[in-house]
Amino acid sequence: MRQIIAVVAIAGLAGCGVETATTAATVAAAKKQEIEQGRKTMEQTQQNIGKAMEQTQQGTDKADETVKY
């Protein structure tokens, strides 16, 4: 009888460990995806800033040319 109780208790505890590990893995996968999306957003933002800076420089160059003549 004691052995059956011990087996049931161990199986129950092992089940909790599996559930915890599965939950941790799911959370880790979600965080990884969130980080990857953040990196993509950062890269797009940097590209947009670069384009805006180029356009501003082109406008400044045109203004300089207009003033010179």
C-alpha cells in the first residue's frame, strides 16, 4: 500500500515538473519571437531614419545651390 501511494505521489510530482517545463518552453519561445520582431522593427526604423536624413541632406544641398546662383 505504501508503495502505491509513493508511486502515485512521485507520478504526480513528475507531472507537475513536465507541465512547468512545457510552460517555460512556451514562454521562452514567445519571448524569442518578441525579440526577433523588435529587432525587425528597429532595423526598419533605422532604415527610415537613414532615408529621412538623406532627403534632408538633398534638400539642404538644393537650397545651397539656389543661394549660390
